[in-house]
Amino acid sequence: MLVQLAVGADLRCDARDELEQLAAAAGAEAVGFVGGTRAAPDPKYFIGTGKADELKSLVAATEAELVIVDHALSPAQERNLERLLQCRVVDRSGLILDIFAQRARSFEGKLQVELAQLRHLSTRLVRGWTHLERQKGGIGLRGPGETQLETDRRLLGKRIAVLKDRLARIEVQRSQGRRARERREVPTVALVGYTNVGKSTLFNRLTAARVLQADQLFATLDPTLRRLPLPGGPDAVLADTVGFISELPHELVAAFRATLEETRSADLLLHVVDANPLERARHIQDVESVLAEIGADEIPRMMVYNKIDTLNGTGVDPAPRVDRDATGRVERVWLSAVTGEGMDLLLAAIADQLRSATVHQRLLLGPEDGALRAWLYRHARVEQDCATELGGWEMEISMPQARWQRVEQGKDSRSRRICAIAAPARTAGSTASLPTATLH
């Protein structure tokens, strides 16, 4: 049984379809739908007493075993609905977590999903289980009086700590791989976008990979990296990431932060959008909100309007093309990952963007800056390095603009020292002379 309300606003035109797709992705079969509007959520049932009674009658008539509410419920609201309906109740966060649990394949993905589930469960230990509040008793069990609820919370806390530690070790391995790519001066391009907009199909088309592609929400969870050949320039690394969705549970964002680090460390983001104008703007806003939440909103990005093969009859030009702004920079690329139309335009736009988004700096380091010099060799391309008469070094370096921005936003002493005295950076293609930053 599906439940969806418009609370304080009009219901999105595709909201019901999305809920039905989420339920199908979780393996549920919808036997009924309850909708409506409310000015504000009801504290007891969220949906209000009248809708709750209507839902109870419909559940009894259809013999539904599960009620899916397309909203975030408090533990108390979830417990109250279960007592009234006499069946399980799952909110939107629980539904998405269940889908992720089914789709996780890699060891890292399973750890991330388990961590998100435990964080979600830790707030719902009291739902309907009165025995969890009883103190231990009986022969051999009398002691400090710890309740079963306290025991479960302590065990959950221990398991969460173990999962965090394991994911931290995996993140160290990922960061080593990223540093190796930086030393080899290989730029990273990451695919981001709303779920089911065709990111995996586009990834396979660009890299000849065999990532699972299916017309369903969250078809793939685990990040995949492949070499991306670019015309007229060095190759890049293309990363396929998990799709986003509106009201993505915070537990998932926190648990998948290590995976999303591939997005945060990318030199260019390809924001893939369904070219169909229906709900396009809302999907873009939802993705932008998640990117801001994980700290990736400052990374250069390019909009990729996919599925132009489905635009016939919508009033939108279905031809593959490139839209540029007043300065000539690529804003949007229109293509179809299924038919392959526009792939050459996208590859040329990526190559042009990566070449133009390179920052050059000339630095004069003092004798005490040996550690900083070594760091620059690891994270930047050193084009010139000459010793000075004072025992320091005069270096000319270049790095992708996104990486330079991360240096400027850095909180450590090295980044603060560079940014405090660095002159304005110059991007590739400019005719201005190189700026000089003096480090003493």
C-alpha cells in the first residue's frame, strides 16, 4: 500500500510514478494508493486521523502486508501507524535503504549500506517492542539493571564504530589511488545526476565498459573507474557514481561519503540530465543540493542533456548539439547515450574544458620549504624548477583549476601559506604573464 501527501505545497506531477518505481525496485507490489494534501504534518500519524482511518480500511480490504509512506516519519509516527494498521510501515528513508541493501555488490558498498541502516535503526529501537525496556532479571541475570534497550544501543554503537574503522581503511586506499593519478597528471571526470537518467549507459558508451545498465532506480551503487580516451590530448579517468534522488536520506550521504569522495576530488563533473523538460529543473536542483552537502559544489561542471532520442513530440529540438555561453565556454551538450548521437561533441567538449581549466603559478621557495617543494611534486605538474642563489627554488607549476581551488579552500598551514601570498592564478590559454608567489 502506497501513501503520499502534498504537505504545504502542490504534489509533484511525477511524484507518484517515482514512488511506484521505488516500491518496484524494492520488490514490493502495489495494491492500492492513498493520496491527499495537508497544510502541516500530523504529530501522531503524519497523515492525519481521517486519512489514517481511510488507510486502515483500505489495508484491511486489500490484505496489504506493508505500507510505504513517501515521507520521512519520526519513530513515534511510524510506531503509531503500525499499531493502528497492524502491519509493517516503512517511510521513504527506510525504503531507499532497503533498495541500497539489495543492490550493494562490493565489500565497500555492503559496509556503507550496513552503516546507513544501523544509523537509521538506532533512532527506532523503541518502535513497538515494549520488552526492550525491561530490566534483566532472574537467576544469574541480576546485576547493574541494564535494560535490553540500553544493551541494544551499546551493541549498535560498537558495530557502527567497527564499520567506520573499516571504511576509513578503504578510504585510505582510495586516496592513495587518487594521489597516484595526480602524480601521473591524469585528470578525473565524474558522472553525477539524478537516478535513472542514463549515467551508466553513458559510461559504457564512452569507455566500452560493461557496467550494469537498466531502466530502474539505483541500478548501480558501486563506483567504477575507467580510462577515457580524449581527442587531441591525454587520456582522463571517468568515474561513474551512485545516482541521487530527492530527499536522499542523510544516513546514506554520510555512509557513502568515501564513495562520493571520487566526486569531490574530480577535476570536472558531467551533470547528466534527462533532456525531457518534465521535472528537469527539480532534478537539477536536487542534485545541486547533494553536491553542496558533500562539498562538491565548487568543482567545474558541464551539463549533459541525455535521452534526446525521446524528445519527439515534446517541442524540444532532438538534434545533438553544443550550447555555449557568451564567452564561448560549453554550457550544455545534447546527446543520446543509447544511440550514440553526440558522443563526439561530448568528448571534444571534455578535452577542451580540461585543457582550458589549468592554472599556472610561479613560486619562489625559501631554503626551509623543502617539504612544500616535495608536496608540489606530488600534487602538481612541475614545468620548471631552478635553484636560487639563496638556497631556495624557483618553480613554475600547473594543476587543474579544481585542484587549485581545493588548495585555496584548504584549512591546513600549507594551503594557508600558499594562498596568503599567491598572486591571482592564470588559466591555460591566457596571454598574461605568469604571476609570481614568493614563499620565504
